[in-house]
Amino acid sequence: MSDTKYEPVTHDQRAFLKRALKRQGFREAYTALEDEYQLARELLLARTRAGLTQEEVAASMGTTKSSISRLEASGRHSPSVNTLRRYARAVGCDVEIRLIPSSYQRGASRKGTKG
């Protein structure tokens, strides 16, 4: 065994994005996956607030740590609503799904036109 002490590497997501958004093509690719990234952030935030590890969430859901890891990784696949509900229960949350009119549609409905 090594005497090396574990020291986690910190990650500053805002600083990373600030640098990455300057790269050609990154902004378009990131924007295209914005909903997936938002979902991943929500999942990680809920699990962190609950103080749970991926292993603990997996055990509560009756699945594997690798399944939870894939679920929390943005852009790889779209989980079913049932899977999101099971994850939410495991971390002490509820799922809320809403359809929000786009700004174009809101503007059109205010003018009395049909969109």
C-alpha cells in the first residue's frame, strides 16, 4: 500500500464554462444539449442535498452504481419519467414536469393570434 493521501481535485464549473465557451463550436454544441445538462445538474444537486452516494441511490432504486453514473452523465441517454421518479424518491424529492410556452408563443398569444 502507498502512503499517498487522497486529495480530491476541485472543479470550478463556471470557470470551465467561461473558458470553454470561447472555443469555436463549443457554444453551439453546449446549447444543443442545454436541457440534458440542466437535468444532470438537478440530479447531482438533489443527491448532494440528500447526502447520498451513487451507491446508496443505486441500492435504494434496486440498480447498480454504474446505472446511476450513466443517469447523472449528461447527453448520453434520456431517462424515462419512471426512472426519474424512482431516482427522485431515492433522494427524497418529487418530479415536476412542466411545459413552458416559448417567448415566441407567449408573444403571439398576447396579440390574440393563434400559434
